[in-house]
Amino acid sequence: MSQATVRIPAPLRGFTGGAAEVAARGGSVREVLRSVGAAHEGLERQILNESGEVREFVNLFLGDQNIRSLAGLDSPVEEGAVIHIVPAVAGGAS
Amino acid sequence: MREDLGRLAVLHHPQETCGLLVGRASDSLVEVVQFASARNLNRERAHDRYLLDPEDFLRADREARREALEIVGIWHSHPDSPARPSSTDLRLAWAGYSYLIISTSGQAARDFRSWRLTDDHFEEERLEEEDPTP
């Protein structure tokens, strides 16, 4: 189990009491998110859908890498890793 | 900053372009100190849709934090369309950000309006630009 930091974007800080970063432990991204979710009610549901997969409009970066290009939620987390929750930002004139 | 943003938006006309607003936010005030550009990944409908490259979001977030700032909003252009949120903008918006929309023609940035998601609708924010002259 590794100690990791999870960066929280502004739209989700209501679930962390305003904190922009939270610490969590886990051997994989999934485990880290579960740990974060246990400490901050409602946050995990914003990131993962009912099937436990990453929601379409959320990106998770492990360091510089989008986990979609790694092993997804099973990506191993090393000690000191930083996981960024990056909201998918989209829209348009029509 | 408005001029720089406007030039950038017009440069990409008639395609939509986008980026991040960086600064400080409190309950009553959003102070935009700088902006960052981002790639529009929606190539098929770039004329009326944008998808901000998440890698650019990550980079802007890291640079902001180095300066004790944070991402406070999103800017994007509406080529030949009003600077008002569309139903698509509404459907895909995140609460907690300012959304600056720049209406462009081929020659100029015509209008700048900022919006914030409140419950299920957008409310317009008042824009003020600080006079840079001492």
C-alpha cells in the first residue's frame, strides 16, 4: 500500500471541505479512490459510475499519464504518487 | 488581457478555441490573473463544439499552483454566435467555474460574457477589467 496525493478540482471540493488535495493510501488507483471515497462521502460517485468505471466526463492522471493509457483503475500506485482528477471540459455554440 | 484573449479567439475563427482562466476565487469574487490556451480535441465539429485537452488542463493546473494560483474558469469562443451559453454548454458545465464566452467574427472579438452554473441554469457574472495604468 502506497501513500498518494489526490488533486481535487474546484467543482469537487465541496466533497472535501474545500481541500484541493487529499492524502490516501492504496496499491492501485482504484484502491486510492476507494480510500478517498471512504473519507469524503459522495466524492467517489462523482468519479466512478455504478459499474465502478471512470465516468465519461472525468479524467484521471497518474503523474503525467492519463490512466486510460495505462492499466486504467488497476494502474499501480507508487509511494508519493500524485493522482489528478481532471474534469472533462466541453461545450460549444450549438 | 481581454485584448489578448480576443486576438487568440479571432485567430482560430471560424473554429472554436478554448482554454483555462487562472487566478483566485472567493465566495463573491473571481480574480482572473492570467489565461492559458488549450487544444480543442473536437476536430469533427470544431466550428461549433469544443473538447478541452485534459493534458492542457493538467499543465495549466500545475503552472497555476507553482504561482499559488488555481484554475478558476474556462474560456471558449463562439464563432459567429452570441456570447451566451448554448444547451450544450449547459449540459456539459461544471459548477464552481466561471465560463467566459467570446463571440467572434472573422475580424474581431465582438462580445465577452461570463457565466456561472447555479443549480440548473447559468447566471451571468459581471466582468470588470482592472486598469493596468498606474
